[in-house]
Amino acid sequence: MEKHSMLYEGKAKKLFETEDPSILLIEYKDSLTAFNAQKKSTLSGKGSLNNKISAYLLEFIGSRGIPTHFVKIVDETHQLVKKVGIIPLEVVVRNITTGSLCKRLGVKEGVELKKPLLEFYLKDDALEDPIVTEDHVSAFEWASPAEVEILKRISLEVNKLLKERFLQVGIVLVDLKLEFGRTPDNTVILADEISPDTCRLWDISSGEKLDKDRFRKDLGNVLESYREVWERISKGEKR
Ligand code: ADP
Ligand code: UDP
């Protein structure tokens, strides 16, 4: 598949058209950003690790019946995906309290939730991705009520599948962010990426963070942690 014109350059990826109008080529970049891009860095090799981790996880959940945009991995930093119209929402599922949840509500950090907590955020960098309710989603028609049900069902299922998969390799899935899009026939499918940039992952025995919090909190060994995640899921395979 040929790399045609660039459709979009984001903080972590570039999207290119291909000769097939229904397929995009995604390039995973080495850049890392946090706090709405106020903190920026480049880490050589990060793009390649996230490309591989995301391809692996999208393929894994696809094999378990979840519809995703993933088509195939092309090389170290590129993968082909189905082009979708992105639904302007970020769906966050949490298993353990941390991050913005604790800041916003003043609840204790590191508490295991009795059942996964699902939240919607509006995908809008200028507004710093505010949290929204289902009523906001339907009032402003960001997604239809039927689509909201699909987003919730798929997100909880993906969380369950990945929680189990990570546990097999000694990693706790603390929380994750998912994005969805509509295909030309209006089917809702999972899009974007699933990687240590978009999930919180803690080592089960040491509690060590193996995700973007290492960058957010200046903990060091960012690349090493992403590599550790890739090595564990790609080697400790039980599929
Ligand atoms: P950001 O836009 O937040 O800086 P990225 O650098 O990850 O993030 O850019 C990737 C962009 O591509 C995101 O806006 C995401 O919603 C969008 N995207 C992901 N998958 C697809 C897809 N299959 N079709 C169209 N757009 C997509
Ligand atoms: N997340 C993300 N993109 C965002 C915001 C959050 O991928 O724009 C992920 C984040 O990595 C974490 C989960 O969503 O795995 C929940 O993040 P939280 O709301 O706690 O926000 P943060 O503390 O990162 O601001």
C-alpha cells in the first residue's frame, strides 16, 4: 500500500491516505506529550513500540469478536487501518482510582473499584477534553443513544479482555482510554490506539508504573517500561 498525502498530524501519530480511499496508513511518532501538550519530548523507539503494542492488542481483541479499525502492521512504525469518522469522545474505563479521577473528586488513590467505572470526555484539545455526561452526548448529538450503548458495551468488553490478558503477564490494567469511529455504512468500530500512552499499566508485584505516567511524573526509564510491556505481551503469549 502506498503512502499518499498526509491527512492529519497529531501529537503521537500521522495519518496518510493510501491508494484505497477506505484505508489509512498510520505512522506512530517518537514524540511524547502530556498535560494537553504543555509537556513535550521525543524518545527514539517509542513510535515503534507503540505501533507493535497497539497492533498486537487491536488484533487480539479483534480475534475475540470486537470490531476494530486495525487491518495490518506494515513495518516498525506503520500500520494500516480502516478510515472512520471519529466520534468526538474519549471513553475512559477505570479499574483502580488514580489520575484525573482522584484530582477531580478528591477520592483516594489506588483503590480497586467494585466494578469498572466508565466515563465520557469530549475530544477537544482547546477545551482540555472536559468530562461530559451521557445527557451532554445526546443533547449535542456527539453520538446517538444507540451508539452510546455500543460504546459502553464494547469499552467494558475491551477492558475485561485486556485486564485478563495483561494479568497473564503480571501487569495490572489500571485504566484505559478508547476512541471509536463510524465506517461509511455507519457501523461503530474501535479506532485509534491501545498502548502505554493510552493505558495505565502497573507491575503486579512491585506496583511499578509501566506507562506514560513515567513521563508525566518524570520517573525515568520511559522507553524501557514500554519495551517491558511489549516483551511481556509478545513473549508470554497464551492465546
Ligand atoms: P491527537 O489528535 O490527540 O494529537 P494522535 O497524534 O494520536 O492524537 O492522532 C491520531 C488522530 O487520528 C486522532 O485524532 C484520532 O482520533 C484519529 N484516528 C485514529 N484512528 C483513526 C481512523 N481509523 N480513521 C480516522 N481517524 C483516526
Ligand atoms: N488518557 C489518554 N488521553 C487523554 C486523557 C487520558 O489516553 O487525552 C488515558 C490516560 O493515559 C489514562 C486514562 O486515559 O490511562 C485516564 O486518564 P485520566 O483521566 O486519569 O487523565 P490524566 O491523569 O492522564 O490527565
